[in-house]
Amino acid sequence: MIVVSPAMMQLLSMADRAAMSHIKVLITGESGVGKDLVARYIHSQSPRSAAPFVAVNCAGLTETLLESELFGHVKGSFTGAFRDKRGKIQLAHRGTLFLDEVGDMSLRMQAMLLRFLESGETQAVGSDQPTTHVDVRVVAATNRNLRDLVAAGQFREDLFYRLCVIQLEVPPLRERPEDIQALMKHFLARAGRDLKFTDAALRLFLAHRWPGNIRELLNVIEQLVCLSATGVVDVEDLPAAMRRGPSPLTPRDDRRRQVADNLFDALVKQGASFWDYVYPMFLARDVTRHDLRELVRRGLKETRGRYKAMLTLFGMSSGDYRRFMNFLAAHECGVAVREFRGAKTSEAPSEMPPLYSLPTDSHTEPTELAH
């Protein structure tokens, strides 16, 4: 870990103390700040360092697959279960289990995880055999505010207190500018390239808000390494988003505003495209399934429950309808439309004629989502 700023030095000091125990740790912070690296650091400094470190991305799997991934399954327990499979919890025996994006777990999976945390016992999907006791240390991470989810009834309060014995908040990169140049040097050295920045380019680089944090910084360095022919980086060599100033997707300082609001503003007010902005962020795990569902809800409210009308609203072509619906279905991000059928839009229909003049073929609407 490349650390220079006082904030990160203090964080690592707390991580060192937490590593010496076996209690649970909850790591919070924005996407891309390095929560997974902090988890691996805790494991490497702990008495369990010789045992496995097993990571599970809770946001990247459906409920059924996540259950099988965590607890394992027996042959024939479901379609495609051609052999017995040990779960990640068992594979992490005497080591560390890292639950990434734990805030995206369904309530059912939260109940199953809580039972394991209380008893240390697991039972494979489809098994009628006695449960197995496993000794693992659990480290969880999320970019969401679990207290808000508890208040909204979307996260179990008892599970929250089970996971949040020690909480480590990783600050965003924009709040620790001292680390930016150190990380730049590290990434350039790893790439085997020595780039020189002009003063103007360096000022823009350091003033950038870095909404994607360290992941975005790494991507920019890799881009500059690949495209720079002279070895000197000037303003025109920087990504367009850095030259224009803050991106429409830059998180605001007021953290009470949800990510979905920022995404919706970028698409509707800033003219961004869903496939160019939201889709890459979702694939990079900067946007969660919950964020995507909330964005879809805002879109349906604006279009009075019509998925087809969302194409224009979100900067997509009319031919993207099937692709968009398949994408939502594949990631379980579809939202029922019934509650939006009588909703009022935030703007008068006369101000948005293209949106409300789209065809109204009822048979092409996603009826499976309406129920």
C-alpha cells in the first residue's frame, strides 16, 4: 500500500491494531478507494496470514448463486450442480473471509449470514448432513451507508452490529491529495515508464476530483503510458473529463444525496449516455445493483412507468430497447411499473415532446416486470 497522507497513516495504524485480534471489521468508503487492499493488509498482518484469504463479491452474484458460493452445494441440488462444491466459507477455514459490497445482500442472505456468524456452522445447499463448524475471521466492505439501509429496512440491524465491531473508513482520494503523486510514481514505476508532466498538466491532475478514486487514477496513468509518444504529458494529453473540469458524475460533498441522483442528473441534465457513463461504471463496480435500480425508478417516475420512453431520457437510441431490458433482467435491476403509471413528471409534458410522442405499443412493454 502506497501511503503518504496523515489520514491514511492513521487508518493503517488502526488496521494494524485490528489485525492482531480475531474480531470482525467493517471497511467503508467510496468505490475505488482501496477497501479490498485494506482487507488484504489486515489479513497479512494478522495471526491468520498463513491461511487463505478468500474474497466474495456480494454485489456480483444473484441470491441463489451467492448462497451456493458461500455455503457450497451438493451434487444434484439444483440444475447445473454436477458435483459437490465446497463453499467459500469452508475454503477460508482458519483464514479470512472478505465479503465485498455486503450492503447488496438480500434480506434472506443476510439472515443466513447472521446465523453463520452466530454459530460458526455451515450447511451446503441441498445437503441433509449435519452442519460443519468453520473457524474464519470475517472482514466486510461496502460503499453504502449501512445505518441508512437499516433505517430503511433494507439491512438487518442485528447483522450490522455483528459486522461493525471495528469500522475503518477509507477517505476518498480527493481528501488526501498527498497520496496522488506518490501513487502516480508507483503506477509509472510498475509500468516501467517515466513520464514528465508540464506544470499546467500537473495542476489539472492534482485539482481533479477523482470520482473513481484510485481505480480511476490507475486507469488514467495506464492511458497516458499507452498514448504518450514523447514521454511529456501536457494538458491536451489528459482525458477530456479532466480538461473540462468536474465530471457530471462527480460525487457532491453533500453525502446525503444518493448516487442515483447524480447518475440521473448526468443523463437527463448533462446529456450523458447510459451506455457511455452508467454501463462502464456498473461493470467496474463503481455503481451497485441498488444504485441502478434507484436510477431506473427515477426514470420510470419521469416517464410514467414506460421503459421505452426511458431510452430517449437516458440518451439511448430506439434500437437499444431489447439490449437495455436484457441488461436489467440479467442483473435483476428491473422495477415494477404499476406504481408509476399515475405518477406526475417533474416537468410539464409540453416541455418534453420527444419523450411523450414515442410509440405506445403496449405489447412491447416489459409485462413481466409489471408484476
